[in-house]
Amino acid sequence: MKPLRLATLVLFVGLGAADRASASPISFTDTFNPADVLFDGQSNASCVGNNTTDTVSGQSGISCESLTWTHVLGGFNPATDSLSSAWLTLTVRNDTGSNNQSDNFDIVLDLLQVGDTSVADSTVSTSLSFTSANFATLLAQLGDGALAAKLTGANGNHSFYFEQSVLNAEGTRLDTEALAPVPVPEPASLLLLGTGLFGAAAAARRRRAKKS
């Protein structure tokens, strides 16, 4: 009967192989930081930013009316990654002109229209954060790991500089640790093994019968 116990053990180990999964925290940061882009309220130029090279093209002279760019979360995998929070931080500063008006602009994140934003006149940089706590749609749009942004300056006798945009996101990643697969005997192999063991047992019984 010992051979039969061995065959049972092989089958049990084969069925015991399985995958183990756990979730670990992840975070992403992507920065678009070109040379300062001037929005002078007079230009009609639609500018495009390259997030890889931190460059801007399409200016009229040195000015833009609008600027589009795309943040990409490097290493993000939609199959295993789930985001729980995200925030976009824009940094702008006033030009050094003599006007004292507030700087106004519109910001659109993918299909999310944030609307008019006003920054008080100042020569120092001002950072504005848009978070998923206020804009739940932001997380849904980040499901592919990318976020398109468009900044448009308001027309009028005022101007400002765009300095940089930083996208941060946090969430969890599903880690799958696959155990080394243990070969499971096919039914035909088990049948042959069982037949062989049965034959060996029968031969042993015959030998014992002859001796007795």
C-alpha cells in the first residue's frame, strides 16, 4: 500500500499550488517645468508643451494665449494599480509690469472644466492645487495614467507667467506572487500509475502465496 500513498501525495501537492496576492502602496509624481511661459492677454497663440523635454512650441513671439500639456504617471499599470487620491499643482507668477489687476485664467483637466481662476497681483509665485477630494472626476480620468491639461489666459490688460505643473497621485498596486507550479499528473498518467501499482501488489501476493 505504500506506493498508493505516494501517488496520493503527488496529486495533493499538485492541487496545492496557488497564487498569493497582496496590495502595496504606490505614489507617482510627474512634473512639467518649462522655461517660464508668458500669458500677456494679447496673444492668440495656442501653445503645446512637451512634458518629456520640458519645452513649449507655438508661441507668438514669446507669448501664449493657451497652453496644453499632458502628464503621464510613469510606470502606472491599469491592470494592477488603483488610485485613491491625486492633486495637480500649478505655479504662476505675475509679470513685473505696473498693472495691479488680478491674473485670471481657465484650467481644464481632460474633460473636467475647472473654470475661471483668479490670482491676486503679485511678483511672487503662487501655487494652486486641484485635488481629487474636490474633483472626483479627476481620479476617473486618471484611470489610464495620463492627464491632459489646458491653461488659457483671460484677455485683458494683465499678464502672468506659467512656471510649472506638478501632478501627484497615490494608491495601491496588486502584487501577485505566483508559487512555482507543481506538475499535476494527467488522468492517463494516473491510470497507468494505478495499473502498475495494482500489478505490483498482485505479483507480491502471488509470491507470498507460493512461499506459503
